[in-house]
Amino acid sequence: MTASFECSESLSRRSFLKATAVLTFAGLPNLSFAGEVTDRRLLVVLLRGGLDGLSAMPAIGDPGLKGRRRHLMPDGLLKLDGFFALHPSLVNIHDAYDNGQGLFVHGTSFPYTGRSHFEGQDIMETGVLKPYSSNTGWLGRALDASGYRAVALALPVPLILRGHATAESRYPTWISSPPDAVYDRLGKLWAEDPDTAPFGAQLASNATESVGMNASIDVGSPVDMKVLALQAALQLREPNGPRVAVLDDVGFDSHASEPNEYSRLLSEIDDAIGIFKHSIGDEAWKNTLVVTVTEFGRTVAENGSWGTDHGWGSCAFVVGGALKKSGIVTDWPGLKAADLFEGRDLKMTIDVRSLYARIVTASLGIDPEIVQRDIIESPKDDRFDAYI
Amino acid sequence: MDQLRSVPPLDFFDKKGNSIAGTLPPYAKLIDNFEEAAKTFDTYFTAKTKRMLASKNMANDDFNKLMASEIFLPYNDAPIWRDTVVNTLTAVNGKSGVFERFWMFWCNHFAVATTAADIALYWGPHMRTIRDRMTGKFADMLYDAVSSPAMLTYLNNTDSVGPHSRGAHDPNRPQHDLNENLGRELLELHSVSPAAGYTQADVTETAMLLTGWRVYAGPGDARRPKPEPNFGTIFEAVIHEPGPRTVMGKAYTPKGDGRNMLRELTDDLAAHPATAQHLAAKLARAFLADTPPQDSIDRIAKAYTETGGDMVALHSAVVEEVLAHGQQYSKMTTPQNWLIQAYRATGARVAIGSPERGGNVESLPLIYKEIGQILNDPAQPNGYSDLKADWLSKAMLDRRTRQAYRIGSVAFDLTVEAIGAYAERLAGIDSSLVPMIKRAESRPIAVAVLLASPQFLKI
């Protein structure tokens, strides 16, 4: 079962016209942080469920690890600096590291210890520490400040992108589109309603194109993360296309059978990143960052069912040609019983918001003060400046 | 509100309210004893396999592909298809639309995902147990939904072992320790919510208390299943964590093997004021407004508390709030509710499709998937959102538009005039919707414009 998207090249002229119109509408990019804004690209990969940082990037040099994870240590770990290693599924991420294009942060998370997926995901997407208190996402606010466009390869636009009127979502469907007359009429009706107005105009003006995704896929065929990553790359490689794309993956909540589940899930993400790198092309890749976001990490000890329960500290991966060099940034909290948060979780010693704030500045050219004030407030961590 | 007082029949209703169950394959029969249900599926697909083996003469690879698409995929999809279809046909063609909306709400409140845990056979019985509890007390629904085979499996209680139980030291068992997934969601999602201020210790204690609640594995399993409802739920004392537990300051003491403790806990959770607030706020958000007024929430919570968690009183209070204040707000329909309203409004025949023919034809579960709400497979245990922001986007609107046009293409009984008259009643005679529809070139276009109009999206 294959899924193929309309080839974006054939639409490049129309895409260009559309992009110009949107930029005019939204105002030109805010160049207040002059000099840094270039043709940077950003792919944000959401890993919902709580990424087990100790499975994805085990601290093999810490003697506390093995005893607590008898069934969870995979064979064939990929070598990093000797203290940390990578899960064997993460070959593309490992390649990036070997080529000066991988920055890994460990013992990191949001300063939230409630262990609820739903509060945690709200925080990771809004960037606001009080759950359910913001209806805009940090990336959406960043786009609003920069004037660039974004696309989510997900069916609902994820909260992280909201707050930005032109954020759109693309996801292949097998249901064929109705005649343009339907979109023409609905465009007028939607324009009259404040809820539908932002979307109605877009739909009506380019019914067959951007709604698009007029993808020919088989009825009921599963949508593969690789297909979505390919689509993200095709969108981002357009000179006047969106600058930011979001992939939204779920299933990292490994309460049971974690070795099997993580082999599959981490391969899925790693393959997606590999396809994305290949498809965006060498030129654009030089200006690209890919970053992972998850709501929390997991318990250090395995539970009774070869899995782990909700915890706190995790790891974050940044790869891309726009990195200055490879490295691992950590204030390793340790795995001795006394080192763990409430005796069970890997501690957060680096506030992951500092990483995201630096990425927003680097990729979207937004002044750090504006980032702190409007987008994602965070402690300053100068160490990231050496890499991003 | 009479329809809230008794559980209406659930059946494969056609437009006239007659059951079409007799015309469907044998696996469409609603059997809540999943052992018997499995037998029905096995018999049907075994016979089909034999027919194929007898009639096909082709290369191995082709034959295996055909088997995969004609037998294995439909075998797995059949229970999901059956339960999606019967729920939808009852909501569209049954007589108790309000009851059915509340049922959708509670199924979503106790969400399970069949693909996350391979529980296709348990999904329908789980929902029907919830349905049967909609005229009693919430405490009963909470206990039965949390201890249903679907929930125990989905949230990994079937993997959880009391660390000091006898079973924890048995090397022949695959698991030897706690899994706190269900314990956490019982508190967070199903009852009191984090507003109650419970701690990690409370989550751990709840998980300990839940150990032992598991699922009968079928023939050959020596453990005795609980009788219906919740056929298949068992309590396995050997893996239950021994001793008393304390959850949110309240002590629970085992009597006998300790199976009494879950019911005592769920009763206390159901009676907790935080549960009343949590349920009332969630209902008000689903039925009234994305940000409902606190007065409305309080009145709904009061109805719950004053009647000891009576479901009829709770539902009636929600209906009263909607009747009294609904005009001031608009609610964006969820895809599920929208699809049902679209079929009800147009009288178009519901495209139930079939799980057979390789799943490569449209079937009702696949349509739900395309409009964004596959009923048996929410991404996470909090189910689907009721909030406008989660359903409004270009792609989401486009998908409903596409499906609306398809419905229009088969709404054979409708004329453009009739659709125009409906639009007048829906949006008012001066609405710009009316001329748009009256000037439509064809019936499918008129139907698509009506069903995807802001006015219809928000009914």
C-alpha cells in the first residue's frame, strides 16, 4: 500500500504566489534580530507519551543503569562518547552525530513533575508551566513573531503550532474532493463566521491545490511517518515555502514490552529523519535543524512488565546541517538511589526550554528578549550557543 | 427527558427503525461473551478460508496476499466494524438521540484503543457495559468500566503484579512488579482529576490496590471468569499486593483475598466532590460551551452530589443547562457527532460498507478515520477532545466537506428545495446560507454546502 503526494515541484509557481500573498498579509518577517535571519528550516518532532531517555540514549558509563534495567538494555548500542550510547535503531541520528551534526541533551525536561501525560503535553506545547492556561503554542507564537509559515503533518493542527493563523495541516486522504463550486460557496459562508474565517479563505482560494494533499492513497491504507517526513521535506525545500514543519508521533508511553516497542518506534522516527534529510536536499539541509520534544521521561527502574512508568528527566535530540558542531550537553544527575527524583525518576538538571528558546532564535531569527517575553521563557544556558 | 430514564435498544436500525441484523453476516451478532463471540468469528472465517482454498489455484505469493486481505485483515476488523456500525445506526436511526449523545460521551470518558492493546473483541462489550450503567449510579459505571477486560488490558493492569505478592516470586510468571498506568488514569481521568491534589504515593497505592484484576484468557485458562457484565474479568489473589492501602487519606482493608478493596475505592472516588466537579465541567464543556460558565458547572455538580451520583439526574441537569443557556453559546461538533447529524438530517443511507474484501473498500470505521475520529482508536487514554480548536483547521474542514459531498451524492430522497427549506429552519430565512443552497447546481452540491456550513458544523 503506497501513498504518494502530489509532486510539489509542479506547483512551485502557484506556491510562490500564495506564499507572497501570505507574507503580504501577515506583514514582512520581523527582522529585529538583524543579521541572523536566513533561510533556516526547522522540523519539530513531537514524541508523545513520554520518551524514555535511558532507552533512547542509555548512560552506559553509569553503574546504576544495568542493575535496574535487566530486560531493557538492547544489544548493539551505537557508540557516542563512552559514557552515553545510542539505541541501535537510531542510525541516522548517530550518523549525524559522527558528522558534526548532532547535539544531544540528557537529563533534561520541562520543570514539571506531575507525571500526567495530558498536563505534560499541554506544557510541552504551550511552553507555559501552568497546564491548560494558554491556547497558543510556543512554536505558533514564534511563527507569529517571525511572519514565517508552518505546516503540520498531522490531522488536527497540534497545540504547539496554534496562535499562528496560517499554520496548516496536511495529511493524505483517500476521499476525493468535490467540485470547486462547493468550495467557492463554502468559502463565502466560512468567511462570515469568525471560527471558520481563517480557513475558509484558504480553502476557497485554492480548492484543489492546498487542500490538497489530493493524495492518491489506497482506501484505509496506514499513513507512514516516512511519508509524512517526505512531505515535510518537500514543503520545506521550497524556496518560498513554509520554514517550519511539525511531525506528531505518539506511543512512547512504554508501560509494557518496551524493548520491542522502542525498537519499532525509534526506527520509525529515525527512518523519518533519514528520509527527511535525504529529501530536503543538501543545500537546504545545511540550514536545517530537527529537534525532538516530549512531555517527560520515565522511571529509571523497569516495572513488572518490561516497561517503565511516568517519570521526569529525558533526553532531547537536535540534528541538522545548521549545527556548528556535534556534542552532548548534560549535567548528569546520576542514577544512585539518592540521585533520583522521589527515589524513582531521572532528574531534570537542564531546563529543556533553554534549548528550545535558543533554537527559536537561531532558526527563526527572533530576538532573545522577545523569545523570553512572548514565546518561551527559560533560564539562559550559554552552552547551547556553541552548537546552535 | 423520558429517553434518559431507560436504556434504549441497540440494534442495526434502518431508516424506518427496523433491524437489518438478519441481513448481515453472522459475526455482526452482538455477543458480549467474548469467548462465544470469538467462536462465531472463527467459524465464519474458517469456512471462508476453506472456500478460498478450494477455489483458488494460484502462485503461493499471490495466494498468501489474498489470504491476508480476504481473511486475516477482515477477521481482525470485523468486531470493530460491527460495533462501530451498530452504534452509528442506533444513533442515526434510533429514537433516543439525546441518550446516544450521552453514551458517546461516556465511551469517550472511559476511552480505550483497540490497536494499542489488541482488544478488538473487548471494545463492544466495554461500551455496552457503560451503556447499561447510564440509568443507575456513576459508582456502578466507574467500577464496571475500570474493571472491564478492555480497560484492564488497555491500561496494563493485566501486566501489574503486587511486588510482595506470592506471584511476584514465581519464576514462571512473566511479570513480577507493579505497573501504575491504570492506577494513575483512574484518579486523573476517570474520577477525581488532578484538582483533587493527590500525590505520587496515592497513585502507587491505587496501583497496588488494583493488582490482581486481570482478564480470563479463554478455554484452557483455569481461572474462573466473572459472570456478565464484564465477562472475562477475574481477580487473581496470588498476584494481589497483600495488606491494607491508603488512598488520599482513606484506609482500605482487605477482607478475604482483597478483591473488596476496588469497589470500596471506586465508591469513594465516585462520591468525592472533585469527581462531581470534574464530571460536571467535562459534561458542560461537551454539551454547552468550550468554556462553560461556572454556575452551570456548579448546578450540574449539585445534581450529581444531591442524588448520590445518579446518572439520570446528572444527564437531566446537563439537558436543563443546554435548554436554558445553549442559545448563548455555540459548540463545534466533533466529527463523530457531525457525521451522525449529517445522516440524520439528510436521511441518506449510512455507508456501512463491510470489513471484508480486504478492507480496501470504504467501510464505516474508515470514514470515521478520515474525518479525524476513529472511534476504536483514540491516540491517548483521555479520548477525543470536545474543544473547537481541536477540530478546526483547513484539513479538518476539507475532510468534512469531502464527506458531505459523498453523503449528498447518495441522499436520493432530497430535493434542492427541501434542502433549502431545512437551511431556512437551521439558519433563518435571512441567512446567506439559504440562497447559496437554493442556487446550487445539483443536489450533492446543495447537501455539501449545507453540511459543511458553519451553521451545521456548530449545531
